[in-house]
Amino acid sequence: MPDPAEERARAPHSPRIIPTDIPHSAFDQNALRVVSRLQREGNEAYLVGGCVRDLLLGRRPKDYDVATSATPRGVKSLFFNGRIIGRRFKLVHVRYGEQVIETATFRRAPARGEGEGEDLLIVEDNNWGTAQEDAQRRDFTINALFLDPYRREILDYVGGLEDLEAGVLRTIGDPYVRMAEDPVRILRAVKFATRLGFRIDEETWDAMAEHAGDLARSAKPRVMEEILRLLRSGTALGALRMMRKCGVLGVILPELDEHVGSHDSSDPQTHDRADSVWRLLEALDSYVHEKHVPATATCVAALFLRMIERDAAIDPRTHAGEIGGRELLELAGERIDPFAVEYRLAKRDGYKAARAIALQRSFTQTPTKRFSPLLFARDQDFPEALELFRLRCSAWGQGWDVYEAWLERAAEAQAAPAEALDVERKRKRRRGRRRGGRRDGAGAAAETPSDEP
């Protein structure tokens, strides 16, 4: 008997329509306003994508997307708070305060002209279509469900409900074509599989592995966005292990892939290197599960920390080593800067990541004439450095009392009167003049890593 999901993916026909008992209170009111207004003006309009998937799984959606037959200009004309964005993929952001309801026009797969060769990469995606065509061109079956919140109906053109119930992640149509069209879908597959605990369909997995190298051709900002989403997902450990297994990690972060070594290596040092990275990612996941959103610089620093500490021969547990603070900052920059440039990471975030790593030893340093805990806690990069120090404490199960003490110091520093801060700064300036006024990019205590052990 033919598989119903495959039949729906192959041949266009009417959708399977299923009544839903999702309570009205579960829907976001602003999303309902957008759907209602569009429908009143004679347009088709549905909730679509991840919000429908999450509602059916009993999860609370992080955001709501709307799909409609109205063009971007048509949507904009109905909402004074709407703004058309994008070039490759035009859509409308309808804003209610800080909330954005992303509203996209139904699309169809772009027509391929003769002579285009075998390159399937999509570089333009503004071909309007029907709801059915829109469903067919989406990435995974579980993300292609439409929900009419007023009729209380689910429209399923691609067998998404069956896959949702079975816990299977499957592309719509030929997975080799879908991954070639947009290799970033490989990262999205990893994200959904690890976040939802779904099994990836075998053919979809094979296509992911075959097209892993194509990620090198994808838009770097999109890849960076997905990396950060994975690191903030609460399943970063499982995600990076899956990326490593299908070959993606070696394309995006070849240095990290080399650092953790071969899957089946029996070398104890290789095992220890991998274990130290996995421990940090596990700590990052725990941090996210506690309802924290790690800073971008912290996420990047967590990826590079152990490689940089290894370069500097620094003990990951005690942070003891022979290298000075300025040299450590330079080493961190040498590792992180090329990555930041390639993936269009903001220069400020790249520098903060490097400095968070270089500042780690300051948390276990005693006050001296060269090091002021008060000024250190007021440093502009202190929050990211402290966040990274928390991950290290959690990863190696030691130093938590030191972390909590710094939380108290940080609160005291924020409440310190301006006079006390001025006294500390004047003392530093006097010391700087006595030492010849040295002020390079790595600076002096509290402004940069100290060179004292």
C-alpha cells in the first residue's frame, strides 16, 4: 500500500482537512488579528509552520507566522504597522510593540530555465502561488501544515500530520533536491531533530551528508544565524554531535572538528579534548534550560574556549598557565577573528568573545595594586566573561562558590557611588604614569586581562 505522505508529496490534490481542538486561549491574539483582517478582505490566510507544529505538540510557540494569498504590497496596505522586508524572500513584518508577526505570500517553486546547468541553489524566491504550491515548496513535512484558527481546521498537503505523530523529520519531495536548493536546511534539520527529539528519515539523512559541503556556498549570515539558534536551543550538545556525524561541523568549524578528533579514536588525549568541548556545551544547554538567553559573544567563546586554552597550555579547570593576559587575548583573536569575518559576525561580538576568554583568570585573581575587582566588575565586557565563567564552573563541577561571590561583587559594583569609582580610576592612572604610561590595545587591570597569575 503506497505511503500517504509520499503520495501527497508527489501529486498535487486537495488537502487533507482535519478538525482541531486547540483551545482559543492557546492562540496569540496578535496573530489572530492578522489572520482575521486578511480573511475579512477576501484573502486566504492561515497560521503556518513552526507555530502550528508546536501547537499540535502541546508546546508554546516562540513566534507566529502567517501565510496568505495577499501579495506583500497587499498585506502592507492593510496594516499601518506593517513593513516589507527582504529581497531574496519578500515578506511583511506586522509589528505589535516588540512582537512581530511574519506574514508571507504563498509561493511556488521557482521555474528553472533552460541552460541553468545542474546548480539547484535558490537565489531568488518571490514567485507567488497557491496554498498548495506553498506547502509543496517548504522544507519539511512537519513545517508545512496550515491552520485556520477560525474554522478550527488543519490543512495538510504533504503528510505532515502522519510524520508529526510518528516523530519523523522528512523533507517534502526529493531530499537531495531540497538540500541542494538550500543547504541551510541541513542545519534546520539538525535543529528540529534535536529540539523535538525526532528521528531523521534515512533518505533525508543521506542527502544531508551528501550536501554538507554545499554549506560553504550558502549565505554566511544565514549560517551564522542558524549556528546561534542551535547554541541557544537547549540541545547544543546533541546538535553539534549530529553536525559532526553528518560532516557539517567539518565544513562550518573545521578547527573545532579537528580539535574533537575522530569519532572512533581510541587515543585518550583525543577523548579528553572532545569531552571538554561536550562538557561546555552541556553546561550551555543547562543554562538555557534555566530560561537564560546566552549572549552571542558567550556562545562563540564556548565554541573556541578549549582550542584557545590548548594553544596556550592552560588547564581548563584551574585556568592556570604561563601565558600572559595580553598574549592570551592575541591568541584568542587569532582563532576567532577569521571565523567572525567569514560568517559576518559583528566585530564587537567577536572581540567580546576573545576578551571573555582572556578575562577568565581574573575571576580567581586576588586584589593587588594592578587588579581592582571593583573596576573589573564594572568592565563593559564583564557580563559575557562572567557568563562564560559560569559555564566553566558548571562544566567542571568546581568554582561555583567563586562564581556566586562574583555575582555579589557585581551587584556591589553597580551600586558603588561614582566617587569610589573615581578613586580607583585615579589610582590606576597614577600607576600607569609611574610605569611609563603604557596603554596598548590590551591595556591594564580591569580594562584588560592582568598579566599576574
